[in-house]
Amino acid sequence: MRKDHYFHLYSCSYYKKCDSCNTFILKTEYEDHMKNVHNIIFCHACYQSIHKEKFSDHIEHYCPERLIICSYCLQLVKSKNYYHHLSEHFDLLREEIELYNENYQNIRKKYTILKNLLSQFERLLEFQDT
């Protein structure tokens, strides 16, 4: 009889085995069991099990689902997506820098042309004065 009961607990969809104490707990009571017996809380954002004492630290600093403000555009972004979000800004900034660089090169060319024209004009004025 005991063997059948144990097999039933393993295969029953209403029970879950606690990894900490190896007892079978009703699934509806599992979260309370972990909280009250083992001081473990489940983060409902990322589904990680966190020790009760570290939970607020997890929510504030480590949960991959927590929202953080992008320091560049001030948009709310999930922590797990922040690196990708910043890389998109980086790509856009790189493109802008390339455009500014092209504009700078064009301005340099125009400056050189104007400088040469001014030099020619000054020589022409000198020639006329003599």
C-alpha cells in the first residue's frame, strides 16, 4: 500500500515534491510551504526562487524583469533587454558620428578651396598695387 501511495504522489498532478525537504506538498500550498518552512519566496516577475532575506535586493537590483530607466532616452526597459537597448543607441550614434564626419570633411574641403581662393585674390590685389 505504501509503495502505491508513494507512486501516486510522484505521478499525481496535484502534488509537487519539495527539493529542500523531499516531502510532497499540494501544488496549491507549495508557495506557502516554501515561504513558511524554507524562507523562500518566488519572484512573480522572473519565476526565480529567492531566499526571503534577499528578496528585496533581488527586486531592486537583480531581477531580469525589473524595469530600469535608460540613461540615454529615459525610456523604461526591462533589465534583461537593457544591453540590447543600449546597443541600438550605440548604432544610431555611430551613424550620426559618421554623418558628422562626412560633413566635417566637406566643410574642410570647402575651407581649403576658400583659403586658396583668398590667397589667389590677395596675390591678385598685390599685383594690382604694384
